[in-house]
Amino acid sequence: MSNSGNGWILSDFNTYEEAYSQFGGSVCSHPDVIRFLGEKGPAPSFYVYKRGDELICATYVTDKNILAGNSTYPFVFYDIILPYNKLAKKKFFLPFRTKQLSPYHAGNFHNCIYWKGIKRKTCVVKHDFSNATHKKRRLAFNKFLQAGGECRPVDHYSNEELCDIYCTLFKRRWGSTLQCYSREVLLEVFKALRHLVFGHVLQIQGVPCAYDLVFKAECKQWYFFDCINGGYDPAYSDLSIGSILMYLNIQSAREMCRADNVRMFFSLGIDNPRWQYKQQWCNTFTLGRSLTL
């Protein structure tokens, strides 16, 4: 191992994986995701911060940035939670670049700022919704069921079926305004990381009509859900199928976290005026930025 300065030491994937198992993180920092992306290139380096023999923090780094892989694959490096031992109550410098550090890390690093004027913000699903919202969503779901709709867990579908459902509904929803991930890329991801895929598919008259790709990363303290977008069939937009699916996925995540007595993080990604629908589900938080030389 070699020292990178500022107390950080060059390490390895196994140590990073150990840190994640102890302290947790988000989807984009999950060891299985980092390993998968590293195999596709470029491969990240791993660093740890220790106090004596005590492991305090770990990170992955590509070209001095807390980042792995590339935009070819459906993983977003927003709201990055690094494996960090909060109980150690140790504050130090983070000598790597990022503009998307989770608000979870506010106060953990000397050189990371969360100034409100920073434009980059993350959308995190609210702790709960109002009674009126719950009633509205349940009524919409009942109407959908009465129209011949059904909700099925993603486990009901094969990797190939999920790829086809995602690509078909994404293109129907977004047309040429957004680029869809290729079927080949999605199939690679599903084959390698199916254990991280979470959520439901809505069907009507037996045909899929709405699907959002959601990943789930588990740790001892929380489950982190990352919604990577998706699509629906506009032919059924009068049934509010996009909102119904979002609600059902969120409620399923909440129930899972309550049952396992862990905290829930459910991210809808970066705040953007283009996607106003996020505001009804989420609170927004400023992302942290590291100030490095």
C-alpha cells in the first residue's frame, strides 16, 4: 500500500467491500456495482482512511474523481454515500473530486461544502405522504385494477423480458427526446446484478404498460433505492399509470424498511426543472462538493 497524502492510503477492492459491509453506502457505491463497472473500464482505484488499525472511511476513485464506469450503463453517481464510520467522530480531508456527495456526509469532511447556492440538488422521497395523497393514489390504483390492470413484481419476469419491457415503454414514453439504454447493455446489467433490481411492472389486459428501473442496495442501517427512470404507454395516461407505479414502488420500499427496522433512502436522482413530477414525491437537498487542489 502507498500513502496518497492527507491520511488516505491506497488499498484494494476487498477492503472497500469490507468497509461497505460495515458502514453501508448508496447504490452507486455498492461493491457489486463498482466491480461490474470496473470490469467494463476504466477500473477505479480504492483508498481507505484509517486511525491506527481502525477503518474509518473508504472510497473508489477514477482519475482523482469519486466515480466509476461511464454513462453507457444505467447507474447515476448522484447522492454518493461512501462507507464511513460516523461513530468514530473523526473529521478529515477528502482529497478526491466530487460535486455529488450525499447530504448524509454533511460535516464529515473539512473541505466539502453544502452551500445552498450550489445548483446540484438531489430529490429524495419524503418520509411519508399526506392522508389526502394516500387516498388519491389508492383510488387511482383501484380504478386501474377495474380497467383490467394488475401489478406484478419484477421477479415475475426473466432478464430478457425486463429488457424488452424497459426498452419498449421507455421509447413510447420519451420518443426521441431521451436516449434509451441499449438492450445489450441492460441485459448485461440484469445478468450480473439482478439481485439489486427492485420494483414492479404494471400490466393492463396482460400487456406491460409501465415500468421504472429501480436498484436497491442494502446495509445494516438502511436500504437505498435508486430510480433510474423508465417509461409507460401514453395510451393509458388517463389512468395515471406513471404515478400509480411510482406510488406502489415507494410504498413497497417503505413497508420493506419498516419490516426490517431500517431507514429508507429512495432517490429520484438530480433535481431538474425538466422533471417537475419529482417535486410531488420528494424533498430536495443540496449535494456536497469537495474543494481540492
